[in-house]
Amino acid sequence: MKHPSGKRYTRTDALKRVVVEWANDLETQIRRGDFVDPNAGRMTLADWWGRWSETRVVQRATASKRESLWRVHVAPAFGTWPLATIQSWDVEAWLADMARRDVGGEAAASAFRLLKQLLAEATRHKLIRGNPAEVVKTPKTTRHVDRTLSGAEITTLLENVTRPGDRRGVPRNEPAPRVPDPANQLFVTLMLDAGLRWQEAAGLHAFRVDLMRQRVRVQEVVERGRRIKPLPKSDAGAREVPLTDDLVADLSVLMAGRARDELLFAEADGRPLDYSNWLKRVWNPAVAAAGLSEPLPTPHDCRHSYGSWLADEGVPVHEIAALMGHASLRAVERYTHASEARMGRAREAVGARRAHGGRGQRKGPASTISGNGA
């Protein structure tokens, strides 16, 4: 049979009827526009990944994350498989294997979404008839519980942001003593008291800080792979944020002698900070040494604490959104949770209602109330 593109498809069978039915079926598929090349499914997933990824126009951080998921999780499992041979039970077996190997829930879910997207695009381009991953459930992930740090926790945490000190006189088999790390203490304080994201604080240049007006311009951000991106992910992310008196004083010390185009926080060799390395070197040791209670805070919880404090003090939601770089007011809802202050006001309101004989006031002990308590 000849396709309109000029490509020929042939089939042999001892029975002429079988060949005629096959040819008629292909012609029907071509007329309906749902023709799938019988040979296209022989392409391996790795070949399709190469072709597909070249057509994607995404931010570098997204491309880097996809490349990592493909290389670590998807390619070892399905890279050599022809597209048409991947079945839903193969995908389910792969997910089960990752669970047995204790692959993180978020990593497994992200890898599955990448495979599902690859197969969906192969289906759209008529390389295979259907997406076998469509019927497979996405692995559940444990969402981080937002945590608001108390004043005492912040004090303890900052005290434990330290770095290795002088090794002179210290035996080789013993670690160097820890000493305060003012630069990283200020870095953490910027996330706490100015609401900056980690990548925003890491991308802060000296000329973006206006000490006279007590504010900072959030503009450049550090992406995965230490790349400096000239603009945040959204237009709302580019913003001005007020600085407290303490932040102004500490920043003035840090900025002394710095070039205007110099990063305020960087590695010793001047390279931008790396998030994973910073977590291992600064944040995780500080949290462990501080002995904070579960759930252990993440760097993002500094920013969450900032938003919660603004909400508790009655700052309007649209102002919180502008200060924190949120594009929608819905994103601010996470900061307007039931704080202790709100809990106290609710208890006082209900108590006052009861004291004045408001509707629904209990007339007797719980055991005397009618009904079955359901």
C-alpha cells in the first residue's frame, strides 16, 4: 500500500483476504487522520528523547532538571526499549522498583511525569497508538509542612550558623573548632527579615542594595548549576523590598570595599553559590546543632515565616503579594493560616459569646446534652 507521502507499506500472507483487510484498514486510518506508521514504534525511547528534547524551548533550570531525571532514572530503565514495546505494567514495575530502592517520592514522581510526557508526545506525533503511562497513577509525594520559626528558634539557629575555624594545635583526627559565620548569618537573616527566596539572596549584587532608602531591588537569581539569570521566573518576582535597621547595618559592613557589580554572597573563588552544597555546608549543620523540633525547617521556611509575620500583623494580602513577589493573591493564602494570635482571638470571641448568653450556650454538662453525640 502507498501512503500519500509516497512511502510504501507492504505485508505478505498466505491468505489474500488477510492482506486486503490490512490494506483497507490502513487506507481507512489515513482517511480519518489517525494513521500510525507501523514501523515508527521501533524507535527507541532514547532516540525519541534526543529528537524531542531538541524541540523543547524551556528555561535552563528546567532543561537541567529534565536531563538529570532522564539520565538517572528514565534512561537506565527504558532507554533501549522500542516505543511500541513499553506497556503500562512495565511502568508500574519500574515505579515499584524505585520504591524498593528508596528513591525519593518527589524524584520518582518527577521521573514518571517525564516518561509520561515523552510517551504522550510520541502518541501525538503518531509514533505509537496510545500512551501506556496514562493509566498509571502518579506516585504520591510527601508535601513539606510549612513551618513558622519562633523568635527563640531563630536566635538559636543563627547562633549555630558557623564555619570551620583555625586548625592550629588541633589533632588531625579531630575536626576544626566552629566559629561564627557572619556572612551566612546575614544570608539567612535576609530570607527571614526580607522574605527573599534562596536563589534571590544568592543572586544579590551590591548595586541592588540602597542603604540610604533602606531597601533592596530583587532582580538577578542563581539557577541550578550556579548560573545567574538576569530576571526572576515571573514579572512579580522583580521587586523592591524594605530592609530593617539591623539589616542595613549588617549589609553596610558586608558591602564595604565591594565592587558594585560583585555578588554579596559567593564562594571563596567568586563563583555563585550552589544550593545543594550550601545546604550541606551551612544550613543542615546549623539546623542539627540548633536542636530544632520536627518538622525540621528548610530555607524556604525562613521566607514562609516572613509572610506569616506580615499576615499576623495585619498587612493586606495584596501588599504581602507585592513584597514577596507573588503573581497571585491565592499564593498568599498559605501565610494566613491559623496562628497562635488568631487562635487566641477565636477563643476570646467564643468565650465572650458564651459569657453573654449567646445562642448555642451550653445549659449543662456534656453528659446531659440530648442526642447521640454524632
